[in-house]
Amino acid sequence: MTVAVLYVVSTPIGNLDDMSPRAVKTLQNVDLIAAEDTRHSARLMQHFAITTPMLALHDHNERHKAQMLVQKLADGNAIALISDAGTPLISDPGYHLVCAVREAGFQVVPVVGPCALIAGLSVSGLATDRFSFYGFLPAKSSGRKQQLALLRDVGHTQVLYESPHRIVATVADIVSVMGAERQLVLARELTKTFETVYGGTALDVQAWLLADHNQQKGEFVVLIAGAEPQELDEIGAEEERMLTLLLAELPIKKAAAIAASLSGHKKKALYDRALQLQGKA
């Protein structure tokens, strides 16, 4: 094991068979493990016969502990960072530690593995060529609706995490703000015994969730389809002014193409309007 390195180690989000041999070896060979909850992680350590000492590193003590861990690296120790489940830093502690370690000049190495965000996205059936992740939305409905309003017109897939006691309210807010027909997927309890992936319109998903209380339990990845592109068919005064200026210097086809590129309107609609402006239609 290389000394004076911080290893960011992914651990299972449910199924222990997802623990990689490299992750086990890393945790066995480092000098210290920084764990989000040492009591929770003790079960994982016991299962894989890992006896490395652990210390707690969570949201409330991370800034304080970071400098102490940097000093341990300076003393030649190798350290692993783990969260309760999945990949550290993804809606979990670790950001301040990683920043402090990098600023101190020490190497940070990822030991890759499970991540609920990627797992949910991979089975959602929604577009994956581009997506955004927002972690947990605000706990109160008013703040949640404000955030959803900002995302309403985003054209790519949006991914959230949600807890069981807020999932019903969050889906209701999605229906209210983004519309009943927006495509929505809930990925629940991924890799665990009661894993469920359900998708449809936001209204369908809401009805499914309310119909079965058991489906409201567990941790959720919420995936929202991107907004459909808006078609701008109505040519306004500004577009006409633009066309008039372009037509003074360019052929109709070229003027319409440039106006379409600048305004977002369909080239065909602009071409037809250009013909009208020149009295040719």
C-alpha cells in the first residue's frame, strides 16, 4: 500500500456482492478509515474481515477532522474515506477533506464502485447523454417548488435523491410545478431485496405511489425527463426587423437561415415570412 495517500472508496448501496476486491484490499491495508458512521460501517468491516481502525467523519465534524487527517498523511499514513453507502462526496461527506488533502499536496485516489445516482440513471430509460444531479431538494415544499421551477424548462434529464418521509410530497410538487405529463422515474431500494424501478407520467407515478404504502419506503433516486423543446412558430416584430435587415443584404434562403440560428425559430417559418415581406407570397 502506497503511504501518504487518501483513498476515496466506494462501498455497496445494498448488495454486499457489489464490494470490489480492490475496495476490500484497500480498506484492509490502509492505516486508518474515515467513515461517515463507524457503527454503521462496522457491519461491513466485520463481513469482509477488515480490522483497520476507524474514526467518524461526518457533516458536523469534517472541517475540524480534515486538518488532523492531513497531519496523519504528513506522518506517512495511508487513509481511506468511506460513506455509509455508495461513493463518498455524492450527497455525502468528504468534500472538505478532499479539498484539504489536495491543497496540502497529497494524492487522492478513487477506488470506484457503487453509486445510486449512476445505478438509477442506467435503468431509468431516460436520456443519459446529458444529465444534471441536484442531490436532495429543500425539505420544505415552498423551497422545493422554487427549485423545481428553475428546472422546469431544462432540456436534459434531472436526477435527485429523496428520503422515504418526503417522497410523496416531492412527487406532488413535481406534478404541480412540472406538469402531470412530465415523464418521471422512481428507483427505490436499488440493489436491495425490494428494489423497484417505476416510471410513467408524473401523475401515473404519483397514483402508483399513493396506492401502495410499501412503495413509499426506502431510499429513492428520482429521475425527471428533460423538458420538450419549445417550438417558436409565431414570428414577432423583432424577428421581422431582423429579417428585414438581413434581406437588405442577403438572398431569402440565407437570410432565413441566419435568422433561425439567431432567434431559435424554425427556418421554414422565417423563410415563409421573408417571402411575405418581399411580396413574393
